Amino acid sequence: MSEPLVPVEVLLVEDDPGDVLMTREAFEDHKLRNHLNVVSDGVEALAYLRGEGEYAGAPRPDLILLDLNLPRRDGREVLREVKADERLRRIPVVVLTTSEAEEDVLRSYDLHANAYITKPVDFDRFVAVVRHIDDFFVTVARLPGQ
């Protein structure tokens, strides 16, 4: 397995500042080469992905880490719109959420999520999960356009 030649653009859609901080620290602590961009709600996520308003010219993400329980527009709606949009549907979406509800798992996969991961509450386990996501989607899997 070889390292990607260019860093991968990751969009984190997360409203919990603590989870954003832990994700940033996971990227920094383990020297993940990817660029982490963050938006805090579903409306911002869709504007970012479509390059609208303040997000005009924002880099297109190669991977989306999506929380389900978001303000203004929840992650399920974001996932539905991303996978229905011809320009966005090939971007892998990893649902990274606190919900362990079977209905959320099933619905996320019905909406074509690429993976569903329940967030660990322990920092070290959370960091390990982020590293596993990075290892798989960046080092093992081939992303569209890479």
C-alpha cells in the first residue's frame, strides 16, 4: 500500500465543538497529511459542497465525515441530497455519529452511506477510529479522482 501523492480533502460535518477538536487533534497528533475542513450544520454542508456563498472556491472534498444529528438540516437529509446529486454522489460518505440505533444504521445505508461508525466517547479510541478511517479511505481504497 502506498501513500497518496497529494493530501486528501476531508469535509467534517459536525456541530459538537469537542468532537471537532478531537478530530483535529487526531489529524495533527498522527500527522495525517489530509486537509480537514469543518462545517457545523447541514445547511453549511450543502453550501460547502455546492460551492455557494462563502464557500465559493472551497476545495471539493474527497471524503465526507458526517454526523447525523445536526442543526438546521440533519445528516440524513444531507446524505440524501449528496447521493441524489450527480456531481456529488461519488464522494464517499462515512457517517460518524453517536447514534447506535439500528434504524439510523439501516436508513444511512439505504441512503447509500459508504460506512456507518459509532463515535467512541474515549479520546484514544476516537483517535484510533479516525486513523482507521484514514487508513482505509486514503491508503487502501482508491477514491474517485485520485
